[in-house]
Amino acid sequence: MSLEDRHALVLGASGFIGRHVVLALGQAGVRVSTASRSRESYQRLARWLAGRGHGQAPADLRVDFTKASLIDGACDDVTEIYNCAGAFRFGMSVDEARHANVDSVRAVVGFAAGLPNLRRLIQVSGYRVGGQDPDPWSEERRRETYRALGAYEASRVEADAVFQSLADRLGVPWSIVNPASVIGDSATGESDQYLGLASNMKDLWHGALPALPGNGKTFVPVVAADHLARFMTLLPVDAASERTAYWLLDDDTPALPDLLTLIAEHYGVKAPSTRIPVSLLKRLPRRLTKADPETLTFLSTDRYPTASAHAFAARHGLTMPDTATTIRRWADHLAAHRFGDAPAGDRRFTTPGGIRTFELGEADAPTVVLPGLPVNADTWAPVVAAIEHARAVDLPGLGMSTGGRDDWPSWLTALVTETGARHLVGHSIGAAAAVEAATAHPHAVERLTLISPFFLQAHPPRTIRWTPLTRRLLTRMTPTALSARLTGSTGHAAALASAVADLRRGTTAATTALLLAATANSQWRADLRAKLQRYPGHIHIVTGSEDPLTVDGQSLLDTLPHVTVTVIAGAGHHPQLTHPQDVAQAIGDQTPFAHPQGEGGVTAVPERPW
């Protein structure tokens, strides 16, 4: 069958697997139509495809699984159908699960039987539910299966049997793929599925996983989303794949405790030393396990018949990507997107100087924001979005980055010399990092913007030097309390929720406390002022009117030849929270500032909240 003859219809195209199938078909040059429930779903899919280089959007059709016609639109020339529709959700009622996963299969097979040019109907089933006896189920069997497995898995088991039975009876040519746990794209790690293994990874990230489930034989296999999609797109062109089911997974996926330990090592966190047997886990109450009982059936020592899938892949020159690498990339993507809690946007982990570093914004952008304390890169997202070609990075040991203060020299060198940072925007403690980088590499850093540079402002309160007290305070701080402390208002609590979450992870609060104490060190403050005087490039100082420079700080700036100062009216030490648009404008503003009170007009120096 030539590419010109192929016309693929993808059901469930806006879902995780479905959109990867559409992308793989487009990359193979196959004409694609997608059947979505709404125009909005289609538009989301089209944007996703466009963001991954799929220039031509697929045809847009409407699907309604409650109608006999199923799809509104011409489908007579469709040669292959990919049924990726269904509900992947635990906690459904039996009726809800059967409607979503069994009744929809009946509708799809019935629709496929009426297409004159159909050559293959491909059904996505599952590695734990595939291979069912297609004989009709009795009511007793149905009740027992749903009681034993739970609504979700039982509905997929029943759907597998119904699909085979009905397709054979109606003469529909079919293939089934039984994928393992589908994880992120093998190249990017991208995934928006947060159930199952992803929830264990979230607990690892936050230090909330009390024990590793299972033992050395507990097998929860995985497969990369893009590999699954490419495999599926090859099925219609292989006559031998008709009426065949394929288990698609990596037989060498590490046993579950080892897999989670691999992820913990990659995250730089300590894996639990305790293991809990699956048999005990199933007996414990949900309030202790915090796991949906339906997920526990996946904790098994079973192995699966993968030989036919391996043979098919070899026949078509399809190689499974390295699973450990894919798992690490998937883990990075999930953490960078805060397991679904982060807003949309470009977010990633990089490794300048060998330090695992979180950044958001445009990759390799020349303008780099170095956040202050005790906040993170996420609090700068609105500012970064308003600036062209900018990114924000968490300093070592802060936010979601690893490392610590001792890593600054090598990390800053790599940031400037290897990632293209040319304009450093340092906020508070980040201003210190920016000055150190600029004076170490004056010919590479073309411009400095220092926002609320602490070493040109009032000393912090004495209590900031009591690091155990500060650390304890930071780990117990709520977003509301932090907002009030930093801005005098509780209105920025939502923007600070991620910073609070970071402060409760690992050693972030301890590193923050040490750096806060360091801001009171007179010798360091003097060294930073001296380095600032030696920097030959342009310097732009941005402060809030409620958090001014000291008289001495202003006097130092008056001696420098390439300095402009911007004061944001009504802002304090964290203007990115209270005045993000003003900060964004100031970062790009090259107009010299004339102080409203004249040179050296700073008189009031209020004590900062830290």
C-alpha cells in the first residue's frame, strides 16, 4: 500500500497516545483525519502538532459515541483506523467505565464494518488486559471480573474480548497493541500523564514516598510514547499483522524498586531504604498507602509474550529506544512541569558546570534572570514571558536546582561561556551571582541588570544570621504567610506556592538560610561593590521606591560611568511579584534615570523583611 493510498482516521487523537500517533503518521507522510468530540479539542491538538513541526493540520471531524453514525463527515476512503479513545482514570463507577471503554469499542467496530476501503482497525488495549478469550461474557463473569479488578481495568479486559469477538463476526480486519505503562517521548521525555508510576515519582521528588513497593521481581514495564506510535503506524502495511495482538514493552525494564531507585538517583534524592511487599500493600488501608486500590493490580511479577512484537519491529527496522535514558528524560519533564501543577511554557533541566539546573523560558536565550531569595525561577515567569529572548534559572541549591554556594564559580562560568548568557539580570542574591560572573568574564557578559541588589541596600535584620531558626521558619512557611512577609499583602500567595513547595524539598531551605545569612556579611558586601566598580560594561540598577539604595550605595553608583537607575513606584524588594510588567519594561529600558529628588536623594532606608 503506497502512501498516496493511505488515509488514517485517529479516534482519541487529542489524548496522550492519540496525538503521538497523529504525529507519527504525519511524519511518515500519511494523510490523517482526526475525530474529536469538540472543536476546542481539535484546536488543542493542532497547536500541539504545530509546536512539534507538524506543519499541515489533519482534517477535523466530529465524533459522538452515542450516535449510530458515530462520525460526522465523509470517511469512505479511510483505509485504517486507530482507536485510541477511552477513559484512563481510576475511581470510575462500573457504568461509567463500561460506557467509556466497552460501549465505545462496540461503536467503533460497527462503524469500521461499514467502510468500503478499510484495510485495518487498530485497537489500543493494555499489557495487563490483552489476550482475552473473545467468547461472550456471562453476567456472572462480568460481576466477578469487575469486583476483582476494579471498574477501570475490568472495563479494558471486557473491551478487549468484545473487540475481537465483534470484529471477527463483522469481518473487520484488526490488530491489537497491548502497551505497557506509556511514558514520555524518548527524545524529550514529554508526557502529561500523572497516574501510576508518575505519582510514585512525584512522591520521590517531594520526599513523600515512605517505602519502595514490591521486590526484585515486581515488574511494571514501560514503553516510550513515540516508539509505540511508530510501531502502530506500521501495522496496516504488514499483512502478517492482521488478527494479531502485540505486547509492546521493554522486557529489561528494571524491577519496580530498582526503577524508582534509578529515578531517585537522577533526582538527587535519597530512595527509601524500606521495601513493602505487594501482599502487605494490598491489605493496608488507603489512608496509609495513599494509593488507589485499582492501581495495586499492576504490581505483579507476571511477564508477557513480547516475541511477536520484537519480530515485527525487527522486520521493519524499528529499534526500541534505551529505556533507562527515556525514563530519566521522562522524570525530568514531569519534575520540570511540577507533575502537572506548573503553567504551560518552556521548562527544562540543564547541566551547566555539571549542576542539574532548572530553567524556564526560551532555551539558550541571551538574557538570563538569576532569582533572589527565598523565591525561585517560577516567580519570574510573567516577567520572562514579557521579555523577548529571555529565561530564568534557579541558582545552585535553590528552587529546583541541585548543588550549593560552592558550585557558583564553575556553574556561572558554564552559564556564561557555554549557554550564551550575555545579559545577566540578577535579583537580590542573584545580583551577587551576576556581578561575580560578569567580573570573572567581563568580555562575555555585555550587560548587567541588578534588581534590588542587597549589597547596595540596607543590611538585613540581625535575626537573619540565625540559620537554624531561618531554616525552620522557611520549611513551615505557607504561601499566604510568605506573600505577606515579602510584599505586605497576601495577594501573591498563588505565585509563591511553587517557592514554598521548593523550600520543603531536601536541603533547599538550609541553602536558602545560609545565603540569607551571607547577605549580612560586610566583607562579602564590600567585595561585591569592588567587583561592580571593576566591571566595564553597562549597569542598570532597578529598585522599588519602598526598598531604596542606601546613601553609600547611591554614592558608589555616582562614580561609575555606565550606570542607569530605575525606581519602580510602590514596589518593595520583590517587584517581580507586585509589578511584573514594570520590571519587564525596566529590564529592557536603556533610558538614563533622573532621580526625582536629585543625586543622592535617598533618605528613607526601611528594614527589609529578611
